[in-house]
Amino acid sequence: SSDLIYDRFSSYSNHSTYHYAISHNKHCINYKDLNDKVINFSHRLLKLGLNSSQVVALRLNRSIDTIALIFALSKVGITHVHLSEMYPLDRTEYILKDSKASLLICEETTKSDDGLLLEKITWVDFYQIDDTPPISVQNQNKNEIFSLIYTSGTTGEPKGVKIKNESIINFSSNHMNFITHPNEVFTHVSTYTFDAWFFEVMLPLLNGKTLIVINSPITDEKNW
């Protein structure tokens, strides 16, 4: 088995080409098309001049594109940290400063109304980035940090926990016993700032299964 998140994911895109990977808002995407989207997003990231020594902050909604972007960041070896548009400004600013994030990627619905924040950090609307392919897209080194996730800070300042690529691979392998049926379907309801999303997203997609993304609010039965 591969020690790289992207390599493990792409192996399923080769073996389960037309198996559905994700469904969201009645739109389904198979593993091949999802991998194509990941590669396209990798091109976009490199167009920004990013490298593996940097951290990118994401403030995005649950979606197929967000998941593809996360895999693209993994592919090119860039660590990411998630923010919520519901965070108070002081927590957002603290995480951006503590993580040393060099870029904030957001979308129209997750831009802050507080113009001061957007003046303090370089930000970009991901869908406005040029997707013309660069010369090549290199995969990550296996020991690089996949992401940072911050504690609540109830007992002091929030602390950033480093999540390694190999930890995600081991987690996905060790919890395969949760997959009891060849056509198992998982749901994705957690915010990306809560570590439950690793279970919801990585377990199925690193084992060739199908993921259904649920819109907010998850308490609304129409979103199911």
C-alpha cells in the first residue's frame, strides 16, 4: 500500500474508474472524474507560486470541489488549515498568525464581511485562478504534514495539532472494519474544523467507497 494520501486515492481512481466517489446536490462524480478535477486543481495551486514550506488556509463549504482541493493540496505537498466563517474575528486572526498561513482560499459565500481581515492576508477566490497546466505537478514527500487542526482554546490559546499524511493512511487502513458491504455509502456532515471529517471523508475515499455530502443545516431533513 502507498504511504501517500494522493497515491492511495489515485489507485482507486484507476481501479474503480466509473464507481461513484461523491454525490452532492444530486450531482455524482466517479473516481476518474474526481481525480481529473484534483489534477486540475493541482495546476491552479502551482499557478499561485505555492510550495511545500507554506501553509494555506481554507474557508470553504462542504462540496465536491472542496474535497478535490484538499486532495490537490496533498498531491503538491502543501499543508492546509481550515477556518469557519462562523469563527469570531479574533480566533480567525489568531489561527492565521499562529499557523503562518500565507494564503486564504475562500469562495463567494464564505468571504468575511470584515474587510479588515481580508486586508491582513492575501486571499483568493479559488474559482478565479487560472487553470492552464504548468509544466509538471510533483507529488508530495511522504513525511510532510497534511493539515493543522486547532483545539477549541477553552483552557487557553487554541493549539495547532499537526496531522501527518501517514496518520491519515494508517487511520483509513485500521478502520476498514467499518466497511461491511462492498457498496457501503458514507455521509459527510461535519465542518472541516472538526476532526470527525477525517473519518467521514478519508475513510470512504481512501478505500474506494461512495461519499454523500449533506448541505447545512444538517438538521433539515430536506438536505438528506
